[in-house]
Amino acid sequence: MYQNDLSTFSEGLMRVRARFINELEEKRLRLTQLRSHLQSHEQSHAASREIGQICHKIAGTAATLGFPVLGKYALAIDGAIDQRSTNLPSPSAELRCDIDDLITEIERIQATTA
């Protein structure tokens, strides 16, 4: 019976992982759009907030599903944006580079899991 429970759990986890990977494409496209808004002072605060929300969701799930590097990048961006929201400076070049790294990691995952 234990083996059957473990098999059922493993199958369920693989379905969740597959859905997560599929949803990464939508997140990648949205992050790309939002990153371009960081250049505009009028749109930067709203874009940062949404980027933080996306990254928070990715960070909370990625490592559990076997994507620790993706989770690390997302967590760093989420933390940087959270810290930035308290004093609202304009987004740094470093933050934009971190977002580029996250997008590249999403693309890598998509290429290796397709």
C-alpha cells in the first residue's frame, strides 16, 4: 500500500511540475514586457510591483519542483523589489540584469524540458 501511495504522490508531483513549466512561458513573456517598463519613470513602480509578485510565486515553488537556480534568481529579485518599495528609488541596472538572468534561466528550463 505504501508503494502505491508513493507512486500516486510522484505522479501528482510530476503533473504539478509540468503545469509549472508550461506556466513559465506566460511568466517569461510578462517579465519581458514589464522589464521594458522599468525604463519609464511613470510605469516603473507598477512594473516593479508586478515583477515582484511574479517572482514571489516562482520563488515559492521552483526549488520544490526541482529548479533551485530559478528559485534563487526569483527570490533575489523579489527581495530587491521588496526592499526597494520602502524607499522607491528608480530600478537599478543590477535589477534589470537580474531579471534578464531569470528570463534566461526560464528559457534554459524550457529548452531542456521540452
